[in-house]
Amino acid sequence: MMPHAEFVHWWFATGFLGLGLLKAAEATVGPEVWGLRPWRRYLWPSLTFLMGVLMWPVMTFYTNSTIHMVAHGSWAQVLMLAGAADLGLAAGKLHSERWRLCSALAMAVSGIAFLVHEQNTWLFSRAAFLHHALGWTFVAGAVFPLVQAFRPRSAGALGGFAVAFVTVAVLLYCDRDTAAIFGHLSEFAGVPHR
Amino acid sequence: MSAEYAHDLHRTPESTASRPRAATALRARVVLGLGPLTMLAGAGWALVQPYRITLLHPFGQGFWWLFAEPPLYVVLFGLLFHLVVARPLVADLERRR
């Protein structure tokens, strides 16, 4: 009685929606006001770290190929790394803003893992399309934490980071196990459902 | 000094002070709008694809189909964000002003 893969994508979509909203709020008020209550500094990194931890059971139970296992495992590792680095900064145990490069690395690795593990073309099915779209969103989104590592107060970088996460959330919510994309569905994709 | 200049001199510090106040008010409005906007998106999704909410037709559905209610996730997360994050954040923003 395993949940469908699309359900898992929706749960992670909700996580990414949370990450996006938190970054959007921080970008709007600025890091100083955001940091006035200490617990608020821990929200984003804790959620990121938790999503990394929860990616391990996904890796374990949704391994239908080696490349899927490697992709899910790499997401688990980089999510935990990004969350841990930000937790260190929030707690004051890490001081250099360059630790935010871990988030840039996480975004880049996640994007590359999406692009590498999707073996089908864009219009093979909706899942294939979304894997390509998610991959490029993550790769492009890696620019924002990269900028943040060198310009921590950049509202543009924070806002861009937020938009990237909300885009990822929307794409993940659009996922279905087998469905057409713009009227295209390969005959090898399986039987479609709503 | 003419009355016109005197008015300008009197007005300038006020308008300078009111600018950050207006910016803070705008920020507060944006933060307070994020949650309701998210809830609205979830409600819109539920209206467009009511079959995604299996709780509306629960008979014959398995546990996971009943548990996976993505439009409701969006609405609930928007509500949670509004109550737990946005409101205290705006209170801090106002206090800082």
C-alpha cells in the first residue's frame, strides 16, 4: 500500500511552497526584521533539512532504477547540506556568508540530477516535461543563492530565490504519474489518468 | 521669506519621514497578502479541479487518495503561514518603525 509517486511529489511541492513563502517574506521585510525573533531564523533551514531527511525514504521505497536512486539520494544529501549550513548560520556557529554557497550547490546538483535522470524527451509525458522544466528551474535558480553568498542583503537575490521555489512547487503540483502534456503522450508512457 | 517657501521648509522633513512609513506599510501589506493569496490559489485550484479533493466523494477511495488533497494543502499552508509567520512578522515590522 505505497502512495503513488505523484502524491509524494505533491507533499514535496507543499514543502517547496513553504520555502518560497518564507523567502518571499524575508525578502519583503529584510534580513534585520526577519531575524528579530530567533525562531524565525530557523524556519527555512529546518524545513530544508527536514525535506532532505524525508527524501531518504523516498530514495529507499521509490527505487525503480539505479539512476532514480542516485538522483533521490543526491537530492537528500544536498538538501540536508543546504539546511545544515543555514542552520549553522542561524545559530551563529558559522559566520561566513559563503556558507550560502551550499544552497547554490544544492540547487545546481538538484537541477543536474533532474536533467540527467530524465531519459525521455520533453513531450514524452507530463512527468518527463516537468522533470526537464524542474531541472532547468533549479539550474537557473542556483544563481540567486550564489549572489546571496556575496551580497547577503540583496533583496533581488532573496526574491528570486523565493520565485524559484514557488515555481518548483507549482511544477511539482502539476505532476501526474501518467498524463499528457500539451496534448502529447507517448504510447510507451502507459495508461493516462486524471 | 515668502509664505510659499516657508510652507515648503515646513513640509520637507514631514514628507521625508512619511516615505519610510509608507514603505513599511507597503511591506506589511505585501507580507499580510502572501498567505491569503496562497489560500486563494488553493481555493481556485479546488474550483477548477474539484475531483482533486477526494473528500468530496470519499466512497471507494483508499487511504492515500483521501490523504492526498493538494488544493487543501495549499489552502492550509497559506493559513498556517499567515497565522504563524506573517502576523508576528508584521508586528515586528510595525514595532521597528
